[in-house]
Amino acid sequence: MPPLLSAWVLARVSGPSMSPTVRHGDRLLVRRLPPGRARAGDVVLARFPARPDLLVVKRVQRTLAGDRVWVVGDNPLVTDDSRAYGPAVAVGRVVARLRPRPGRLAAPAPGPATPPSGSAT
């Protein structure tokens, strides 16, 4: 997986998959993440080996073997995440939202966890 080109990057959210934590149009400050350093609960910038051209903002649900993570969107009704593309590689950790609502990101809302399935449909 290609790493981020610099230690810090700005990312703009496109789509509602992480709502209400981050919303379409939010600008995020992201710090490059060494392989294997993502933790459950982190909001990360990630790539899927099945779709290396796709860079997504998702929440790490759990860590897997090696540098792989299982990521899901906070809005389960509208998201393309590990349920569709399989394990991902976290390339950066979201540190803060810069615009339009500056601040740290909220923790995920409590609710049932979505267990990974054996195949995508």
C-alpha cells in the first residue's frame, strides 16, 4: 500500500459514511501512521488492497494480522467499508477536524458491533 507522501496531510470528507462524527465537506488533519499502529476506535485514513486507488476515512473496528485493520463507517446505512472491500491498511490517523467545526472527533455512539463477514455481497 502506498504510504502518505508527508507526515501531515489535509483530507476533505466526501460523502455521509462517517456522519455524525465527520460530515461531507469537513476538512481533517491527518498524521501519517506507521504500519501496524492503528488501534480499535481510531478514525483513520485507509486504503483497501482490493481498491488501492480508493482512500477512505473510517473507524477501526478491530486490528487484524500484520498491518491490516477492519474498518467501518459510523453511519452503517451508507458506507463502503471492510464489509464490502475486506481488510484495509491504515495509512494515517485523523488528529482533528479543522473546518467547518474545529475540534477533536467524538467517540463512536454506543451500539451493536457489526461482525466481519466471510464474503462481500
